[in-house]
Amino acid sequence: MTSPPPETRERKRVEPVARRVADFCAAYGVGRTTAYKLAAEGKIVMLRMGARHTVVTEDSAQRWSRSRTPVHTHAAPSERRQPTANNGG
């Protein structure tokens, strides 16, 4: 049995198992100092890869991300202040 030609086979997307610290910071919106603090607190897992590279495991990054409390940047319409005579409205 032969396999189909490469151009007709579906390519599967491979999810990363780890990210460089800089890539983790960019993806999750945190600074480098915060990333190392999270690792020191045991909230994410960092591994040394050779002499020069440190990576964050993707499963620990996703677990940490799911545990974060969402921050709402805009108040819901019912929570917005209504103009009054005292505050310029």
C-alpha cells in the first residue's frame, strides 16, 4: 500500500511543548521579570536547554493562564456613572 503524494496529504499542526522566555512573555503579555517571578513561585515551569536557552513549558503556561482572574478594562453600561448636576452633566 502506498501513501498519497505529499502535496495531497493534510499537514497536521504541531503545537509547541515549550516556548523561549521572550516568546512566553510576548504571548501572555507579561514582562521577563514577572516570568522569572512566576517560575520562582512555582506557577510556571522553566527548563534550561543547553547552556544558553531557558524555556517555559507550554502546559504550565496554559495552566497558569487559565488560573488568572480576568481583568475587565471597561465598565459594564450599568456600572458607568450617569451625569448629574454635580459632576458636569
